[in-house]
Amino acid sequence: MADGPTQPLLAVIFDMDGTLLDTEAVEHAAHRAAALAVGRDLPADVLLEFVGVHRQGNLRRLHDLWGDADTPLAFYAESDRLFEEMWRQGVPFRPGAIELLDALREEGLPLGLCTSTRSPNAQERLQGAGIYDRFATVVTVSDVTNPKPHAEPYLLAAERLGIDPAACVAVEDSPNGLAAAAAAGMMALLVPDLAPVTPVTQALATAVLPDLHAVGRWIADARG
């Protein structure tokens, strides 16, 4: 794990779920209830594997776990329904999210977003949260051939911003997202949510920080 930036910081690219929006715990609650609804078990360790993984990857994992293709589809249909019910009740931001976005906008730093959620769901979540217009570009899993942990989503975000990936900071909560940002050559900040820090994620991260307030301090220090 490095302690600081390797070159001037020119842009910040955020993950969405579990990083800015506190949706991972809500999604896991929906997943657990949906598994019960389709009469299947969904162990806690498998739920953690889902963090930061696109849906097709999770469907393959459920197919391997449950032994058929139809039940995972029924599971996701029910999970989506339950999640939308919970979302309408209000999904909170991760601590410090709005303050950090406001501070970065005042600094004039271009902001991007890079998520494993598909379109138009990702845009709808951002619009519902009132932060869609904060981002110069939004890259979803629908925009890429190779989703996280591949570098493609972050490379595409940097390309759209017109900034060298090495001059971008990525803010992530999941191992897959962190691996994608590091593979893209970005400064990768890990703010853990549900997935615990491991020796692998610690080695990939430029810094492991406790919350988004600390991310703001790290960026301020990095910019001098």
C-alpha cells in the first residue's frame, strides 16, 4: 500500500453502491428475503462474494450453487422488487458523501462515476439521490465488454474525462472495484463497507481509509 499520489491529481472517479450510496446492506437484505421466497439458502459468505460484482457474474455463481438456471432468474426478479420497495423508503448516503462531492466541486475537480450497476438503473439511482448532475461521465456495466475487476470501466471513464488514468483517483469499497481501478493504473482509495480488508486489497490500494471524510483529507493533502 502506497502513502500518497505518484503524480498530480486531476480527477476523481467514484464507485456508486457501497461507496457513495449506502445500498449494499439494503441489497443484501433484499437478496436474503428473495432467497427465502424461492426456497433456497444463500449463505453469508456467498452474499459477500456479490459485492462489486455485475449481475451476470452473480447469476453464474447462483447457477453453480443451486444447480439450475431458472431459480437464479426468479431470485433476482424478487430481489429487484424488494429492493425497489426499500429504495422508495429512502436509501441513505455513506457518511461524508455529500460533503465530499460538494468540496470537490468547489475545487473544480472533474468527477466521474464507474459502477457495476446496469443502465438505466444506475442513472435512476443517481437521479433519485439528487447527485446525477455532479458527474461529468457515468460509466455503467452496460457500457463495457469487460466489467470490474477488469480495467475497462475505469479506463473508459478516464477516456471520457480526457485525463490520463494515472492522474485519476478512484474511490471504491469492494475488492473487484479496487482491482479494476488498480489495473487501470489509477490511485485507488479503498473505503471498506461490507467486504473486509484483506492482504490482497491492502496491497492493491494506494490507501485504505475509514470513511469519505478521510478521502477528502487525503485528496486535499495530495493536492497540497
